[in-house]
Amino acid sequence: MRELGCAEARDLASDLIDGELSADLAAAVEHHVANCPTCPALYRAMVTVHSRLLAQRRSAGTSAG
């Protein structure tokens, strides 16, 4: 498995959340986040923001029609 540094893992985190990475690269990002002392908090914050944005889009879509 490819080893990623923090900067590269952070750069790829949005693509991981959006499901745009290959399986190998997604596994490398997930491995880094699981084993890094600093990246998990940032990743959790990104997932939270992404989830809230999706919920707002869905809510706006259902209230518009």
C-alpha cells in the first residue's frame, strides 16, 4: 500500500468523501487517517460539513417542489 503524508492525505480527503478515488488510493487515505495523530479530527470535520451540505441540498430540493 502506498504511504501518504499528511499534506497529500488532506489534499485527497475531499475526493475520498466524494467517492472519486481508486480503491487503492482510497485505502491509502483511510490508512493514513486511521494511523495519524493529527488528521482524524480534520477528516471528521470534513465529513460533517459534507453531510450537512448534502442534507441542506436535499431539504432545499424537497421544499422547492
